[in-house]
Amino acid sequence: FLEQFWFSEDEKKAFLRQGHPDIAAFHHDLYRGCNEQGRWWVMEQQPGPVNWARFNPAPLPGMVRLWTLEAMAHGAELVSYFRWRQAPFAQEQMHAGLLRPDRVDDIGAHEARLAAADIATIGPVGGPPKSVALIFSYESDWVTSIQPQGRGFSALRLAFEFYSGLRQLGLNVDILPPGASLEGYRMVVIPSLPILPDGLVAQLSAFDGPVVIGPRTGSKTKSFAIPTDLAPGALQSLIPIKVVRVESLRDGVSEPGNGFTVNHWLEHVETELAAEDILENGHGVVFANGRVRYLAAWPDAALLDKILRRAAHEASVETIDLGARGLRIRHAGGHCFAFNYGSESITLEQFGRPQFIIGSPTLAAADVAVWRTS
């Protein structure tokens, strides 16, 4: 999975025993959005080293508890650990369980008990407040898998990078399918949606908030053809821009801008709009028309952060600089959960002096803190 999303070697080393700080949360919100009622379970939570990856490190002490509470914060109704006891036979005998093969409690059993006690202390959480809607369709990933036009272009990967960028700003994100209600949300991001479903343009036109649209959106018809009016197709009624040529960039090749780069993908556009962000060669990559923005390239972290901050400011959504160190937060039902995916302690001074339900102002590695916000 790490290789699929091209995480850097530094990231792989930094989160070797914890996992990337946005991977689990991304999938929690992705699957929660597949159900109109938002109901979901974790069926096989990792309790220790697994056996199916190329390499299988032991989780950092505390991570089994953290993963459990993070699932709770994202609305899980149940977390089931796989497995109860490590099997001493057959093909999965190297997969850890809550119990060791000799039936003695393993680390996971202890942390599961701690998590259960935490859940009892926290009590019912309730649903998350609506803030950012990220629109994703599996169809978009099929399109880019069939015709990537450049190794590694994946709509799923781009959706994850947008999601991670929003999480680093301390924002709550709901991943929604196209057509889901946008009522109550403050801003909308569409990382890449090549085929526009019926009604989406009208829905975005009626949305009263900033909209960020990523590359290749509106670039295909339902029959997998280029629209007669070119990309972004019907979205041109919201932002007058026409994509006339696209190119993919080789691995390791970037086009520099002012404090940022673009990688993998670059679009050439015709428009009378002045570009908000341009490359050093004068090529425009971000265009805005009122509250609608179009990103005509695959951004690096710096450009993505710039765009998302800009939209959040316009939406009057408060951001918190969490950065890439490993601190992540989640708001749910009048609670704030803080998770430390890093390998060192972190202070929570940027949150003032909350009344902690669990945890303290100093968050150890793989630790969790929860406090009430209302």
C-alpha cells in the first residue's frame, strides 16, 4: 500500500511501526461514505505484526489502542480484532492475535482492554460536524487505471493526497459519492472526477461555499470519450476554462513555481482568467472564478496546502497547523480526539487548556487525548 501511493522513504521510516497518519482515517471516512446512514464496522483490526505484507514490523506500543479509538472517532460501531489467538498451525501462524499461540495475553489484549476502558469513560460520541466534503467516485479510479496516461496517475491516490492535506490543517473531512447532499458543508473538494454525473454541476452551482476542482475532472463523457467542448466539460459553466492539451511528467521531474512544484501531470488551458498560481515559465496552474477553483496540474504538498488554506479561509473554516509530524485531530459529537502517530511526545498547547476526558497536554508517542468542545 505504501508503494502504491509512492510515499517517500523518509515517510516510510518515520511511520514504520505506526502506519501513515492518514491511511486508517482515510479508509474509515471512505467506507462510512459508502453507506447513506454512515454505519460501518472494522472487521479485522490488526492486533500486532501481520503476515501478509512484504515486511511485517510490530506496531509501536499503544497503536492498537490508538487505532481502536480513532475508529470510534470516525463513527465505527464495532471494532473486531483479527485474531483472538495466534494460530500455531497453517498458513497464518505468523499473524499475531490478542493472545499468543500459548494462550497467554499478548500486547494487543492489554491495549484492547485499555481501549475498552477509554470508550466507557468517553461515553457516546455522536456524529461529526459538517465541514469539508471530499467527493470521490470509484468510477474515477477505474478511468485513471484504464487510461493513466502516465505511470502512477490514480484518482484514488490524488483523493488521498487531498484528504491528507486537509487533515494536516486540522479539518474534519467527509468523503461523499457524487450526488450526495452538500447541505451544511462549508467547502467542497473534488480531487479528480473524469466523468461528471448528472446533476453535479447544478448541485455545485447552488452550493454556497468554495469549491476546489482537481485535474482531469470532466475530461470524459459517460462513453469514455473526450467531451466535444473539451475538459472540464459541463463545469465550464462554473469556471470558463478549456483544457486543450495534457502531458504527464516522468518520475523525478517537476515543474517549479514560486515555492512549489507540480509533478506527474500538467494541463495546458485556454482561458481569459488570470492565473492565481503560475510556474516559473509563466504557465498557469490554478485558476479561480468567484468561489470555484480549478487546479490544472498534480500539486506537490506546498501548492496543495496553499490552495486548501485559501479555500478554508474563504469558507471561514478555522485551520490548525498540524503538519506532517504525526499529530492528527478529529471532531465528533462535541468531542475532540487527538492522535499522535509520531515517535516522540507532542504538546497540545495550540488547543489552549481543554478539560481532558482522557490524556493530558503532553501526548506521548502512539497516545490519544480526548476533550469536550461543547
